[in-house]
Amino acid sequence: MTADVLFDQGDFEGARKKVEEALPVFQEIGAQKSIRASRERVGNILYQQGKLQEAKTYYDQALRFDQSVHDPTSLASDYGNIANALDGLGDLTGALKMQQQALAAFNELGDRRGSSATLNNLGNLSLEMGNFDAAKKYFDQALSLAQEITYRGGQPYPMSGLGDVLVVRGDLAGARKQYDEALAICEEIKDEDFAAQIHTALAFVALQERRFSDGETLARQSAAVFDKTNSTSSSAWAHALLARNLLSAGNLAEARGAAAKAIARSRQAAGETPRFEATLADSRVQAKSGKAAEARQQLESMVSTTHKHGYRLYELQARLALGEIALWSGSATARSHLATLEKDARSQGAIFIANQADAVRQSK
């Protein structure tokens, strides 16, 4: 229990130490379920520290135990944990399979809270993979189920996810409405962490609408929350959005500092997506700092990684940043690159990237 408190406070090393103090006692008295729970806790700690392969090893141990005793409730949790680790390791297909197994397990149990949360996870995964219609379907189902069982704490997540889908489809006003509704519930139930995540999403909307001062304020507030709780993945995202709003407002010096923090946080974080967010910010800052070659190298590596692992939305975003930097550098092929990107993004349903590519291409 002390470990759980330390974990919630962001003291992951302290939490792990407490679990490892308890584990030999459980082993000595043969408390098998407590041994299994301890392994899951260590997996969760390692996941938060960005040690995904090690986390998966502990999750696999918990899964084997639950299979041996035929514990359907814990099995559903195991599938979800392994899915999150696989997502972070870049195995999106494996993650999708595991989330679907988790959903089937929760449905069989009649655990509708678990089903709602898993549907939301499937929505997020579909969004990363560029399956926007599927993402909307999963978020709609997650929200409908959470509302049906009056699970207030589970409603802001799919509501925000639906906002993400609207952003991708280019409906920023609709997205802002979804985020505001989700934020109102977060404030009602005092969910400070997810409220900060929504503020970060709103900072992205502000960036697209060229409200850079608003975006800076939102991202700065969120970064402070995430840094306090040692939420490295979310911190990387918030610092990246802070850097992009500052850069767009012409404040290169502060943008450089925020981008450096985003990169540092992303190296400590679980999964690829925090690194993608940090790269999208840092590459633009590098280019504006006279280091266009380094910026292109960062983004070309990101395009290769995202294409290989199926992060279609981030692949399009990296290509957009490459087009912007090419145009800033006076490349003769920049506009043709952006025209191709616009066509590809529009065909895939990523309307906001298509619109941005068109706007950048037509700029002077």
C-alpha cells in the first residue's frame, strides 16, 4: 500500500523498493496472489520509467500465473498491460490484438467499466495507426457505455478522444467543444492529471488557430502539473507544445529551452509517441536556429520509424515538418513535396494535415 502511494506521487524508485521489500515475505508464506500482484506492480513502475521490455517481462509472469489459476478478472488486466507495453515498443499490431483480447475478457466478465476503458484504449491505438473511422467508433462506444453505467470518471477520456478525431478531420471548433466538455467533468471529479492532458490538447488547437499566447499559457500550466508528478510522457508532450507555440510567436530562445526539456523528458518516457512529439518541436527549433541539416536528419529518422511500425498519423506530421523546413531553407522541391503530402493526407482522412500542407505550400 505504501508502494501504491509512492507510485501515485511519482516516486517510482521508492515504490519499487517497497514492493521488493514485500515480495520475499509473500514468497516465504506462499501467498501466490500477492506475489502475482507484486509482479504486476513492478511492471507498472518499469512502464512508467520507460523500461518497456522489462515491464513486459513482469506482465508476462503475471499472465502465466493467472492462466494457471484461471483467474479471468486478472487475465483481462494482464492483456491490457501487455498491450500498453507492446504499443510503447512499437508493436501496434500486437497491441491491437491484446486490447481486443482484453475487451473480450471484460465483456465475458460483465465488467462494463473495464470494457469502457478498453474501448477507449482501442480508440487511441486506432488513432495512432491512422484508422480514424475505427477510432471514432471505439470512442463513441466507450462514452456510451460509461454514460450508461453512470461512470463519471470514465467519461472524459473518450470525450477527449472524440476531440482528437475532430482535430484530425480539421474541425477545430468541434474539437474545442469536446475538450471543454471533458474538462468540465475533470474539474467536477478533481482529476487534475487528465485535465492537464486536455489543456495540452487545447494548446495544440491554439497553435493551429495561431493563438500562440493562449497555447503557451495552456502548455506551460500542463507542464508544471506533469513535472510535479513525474509524468514523463505527458511532460514531454506539454513541453513540446510549449516550444511550438513559443517558436510560432517568434520567441526562439525560450522555444529552444522548452524543446530541450521535451527531448530530455521523452528519453525517460514510456513509448515512442513522446519522442515523436519532442522531435516535431525540436526539429523546427533546430531549423530556425540555423541547423536545418540536423533537423532534416531528425525528421527523416522519424519518418522511417513511424512508417516501419505503422504510426501513420505521426508519419504524416513528420512529413509536414520536413516540408516546412524545406520551404524555410529555400528548397526547390519543397512545394511539390507539400503537394504530394496534401494529397496523401486527404486520401487518408487526415484533413488538418492536408489543410496545413496546402497553407504552407501557398505561403510566401
